[in-house]
Amino acid sequence: MNIWYDGESSVYPALVDSTSSKKWVYVRRNVEEHERENEQGIKETFYSFEEQKVPKDVWGIFERTMQNDEKIIENDVKIAEADLRIADVEEAITELYGIF
């Protein structure tokens, strides 16, 4: 179940915060900068965002999955590059020997 809560900070928040809690990883999205006047009439910048708490053990599984996905994408790129090189070789052979 994905439950996002509204949050606010006087500094730009980390989109992924795994250090401020021993139990949770905070994931943030839709960060927006705003200004408002404080009690002294001075304009202050603050940031609003949506935030979700993810248990650290679950986050670890997600991180490993993302790393695997990145490796799969890297391998797909390598395969596509190899396919292009093979096509170039086939084209050169065709030009040289009139086959394929």
C-alpha cells in the first residue's frame, strides 16, 4: 500500500533519506519551493513535498532490484551495439562477395 504524506522543510529535502532514521527510509517526490512571511515580516523559503516511509529491510530489496535492472539495461545496450556491428559486418561481406 503506497501512502504519501504531505511534508515541509526549510531546506531542500533529500529525495531519498536513509540516514535520519534507523528504521525507515524516507522517499520524497513533488518537491516545490515556496515563500512566506514569518512573524517578523521577513520572507522565508520553504519546500513542500510528498513523503513516504519505507522500512529499511524492504528498501534494501528495492535497491538490489534496481541495481539488477540497471545491469539488465546495460546488457541490453551492449547486445544492441553488438547487433549493429554484426549487421555492419554482414553488409560488408555482402558488398564484397554478393552473398546473404
